[in-house]
Amino acid sequence: MTLSIEDHGKLDEFWAYCVKNQYFNIGYPESADFDYTILERFLRFSLNNCGDWSEYCNYLLNSFSFEKEVMAYFANLFAIPFEESWGYVTNGGTEGNMFGCYLAREIFPEGTLYFSGDTHYSVSKIARLLRMKAKAIKSKPDGEIDYDNLISSISLDGEKNPIIFANIGTTLKGAVDDISIIQERLSQAGIERDNYYIHADAALSGMILPFTDNPQPFSFADGVDSISVSGHKMIGSPIPCGVVVAKQRHVSLITSRVDYILADDKTISGSRNGHTPLMMWTAMRSHSFSDWRNRITRCLDLAQHAVDCFRQKGINAWRHRNSITVVFPKPSDALCKKHCLAASGDIAHLITTGHHHDTHKIDTLISDIVAEICHHQTSDVQDKIESTSNHSWAGTAF
């Protein structure tokens, strides 16, 4: 492979851009403090994890043995016996959510998918792709699903096999739908446990709650049937990826034999990235439980610091328990762009991910917001003074 001097220059410019902006994120949940240089030598190989990591595949350049260890780690983290589980390293949270919904649809072909208004935008797309009946449920102001609306909708629909898409940390507000309440309310409605399915979208909080002292319900022990978590968020990865875990007995419903590779396929994408399992394996093997716990604690402390500083300045900021997402009134578009904030309607948020080791970016953001508010207040006062002066002059003249 040969590139021109011009093309080399273009790559050099992009390298400088990446170095400059590596740690810019404060509005999005990606962690940038990873180091997988030990794996660079494997980039010369086309690693393709097509098929089931637990079986032989005729395509030998795969990282199945590493993926198996990753899945054992997450089965333990999400409280399901490894032998009763199956899952894989995905291309990201959306694929993991699609896998969970796919399983649910195969179990309950006529079931309706229920999700809150604060659910990630990809769920509507998933429902269309899978041709599932779907209904959006109201959210409470804090982003948590409205349980009364959920149960009344299921009742009005006459739905016997509801498929519940539970948010374990919503995208914008970090809200956690209470799986215990959902199950209790379904039971009160006369729907037995074997007659519904719960998928947990734990894209960010799936690597937070297991390391907190008092986590909200989120695991298989709490009643979920499948769960998805992102790998490029709290863990950190140069390539978007994720992990999905489900019950083995449910996965058997979608398994198909592929003669071409002499293996069973149970996945959405078929051919899969063989490098991301190596990255997830390296992250798991190089961090102890205490390491993850310390990392999470630091991020939670930084989030609370942000809330405290906002409130000290008279700005109404808040966060959910065990959440690194801090919600506050949306500043100007210029400040949102400057600090790469995610915003929706009249609110914005910041997220204290793994590469935030101090309060500098948080403090700078808050200072800019306070300065902007002061400027607007000064401008408003000046406008009122000018308006009063103009009215006084007009009255004198006429």
C-alpha cells in the first residue's frame, strides 16, 4: 500500500486533530482514557468472529477464546450462571437492544413492545425493522417510565404478552426504570412472570451499578431476560462496541446452522469484529473489581461536584442516584457547541466519564454558563433602562 505525500499529510492533519480533541467530551458518555497499544500487532490480521464462540468455526482467525472469557465475566457481573447464559460482543448498544427485542419477538410473536418516551431513539427503529407492535409510554419529569401509564396501556391493549424495554440509565437524564415495580404492577394486573419479557438497556449504567453500594435493580437476579451494555462508554474503546447477555434457553429459539462456516449462528450481524473482544478482554483482565469501583466512585463524586457547584451559583442542576449524568437548564447554542453538550428541549447534560480525572472542564463550563447568565441579566436591565428613557423622552416631546 502506497499513499501520496498529500495523502500522508492528510492523515497527519487528522492525527493532530484527534490528539487535540481526545479528551473533549463532557456532554457524551464515551471514555477516552484507554490504552490498547498491546493489541496493535493484531491489526495485521482479519479477525472475524462469525458464529458461536462456544463452538468450532471453520474460519480459524477468530478470537473466540477471548470472547468466551468476556462473556463469562459479564454473566457473573449481571448475576446469571454462565452455563445458563449466552451473548456476544456486539457493534454497540443498538445491536444489543435489537438482539434482546429479537429474542422477545420470537418468544411472543404477537407481543407489544412498550418503551418510555425517554428511551433511546434507536428503539423505534428496531421495532420497525423487526416489525413488532410497539407503543411509547409516558415518562415522568425525571425521565423514569410512568408505571401507571404502562399498566393502563397494557390493560387497554388487552396485551397478554407485553415486552418491556426497561431503561437502566436513560440517554438524556440517566433515569433508571424500576424493574421491581414493573414486575409488581404486572403481577397485580394478573400477568404471570412467564408471560412477559424484560430487556434492560444498560448502555452506560451497566458498568456503573454493579460497582455501587446500593444499586437499583438491573440484573438477571432482579428479573431481566436480557441486558445490553456499551463497551466504548464507561469501559472505553477506540471502536464502538458492546456486550449483550441473555438466557441460553431463549437464544436457542433463534439459532440456525450455517454449513459455510461449519458453525451455528445466533447473532444479528453474522460476521463480527474479532478485535473488539480482544479489547474488552484486555480491559477486564487489566482492571480488578476494586479498580472499577474506584473509577466509578470518582466519576460519581465528580458528578456530585458539578451539581453542588451549579446550585451554589443558583442554577437548578440535578442527577439521579448512582448516575454520572448531570442535568441543567440548556445554555446558548454557542456554549453547547463550545463544550460539546448534548441538549434536548430546554435542558442539557454533562457526563463525568472515565477520562475526567479532575474538575477543570466542569468548572470551566459552569463559569461560562454563569458569565452568560450575568451578561443576559445585564443586557435585560440595560434594555429596560433604555426603554424607560425612550418612553420618558417621548412623553416630554409630545
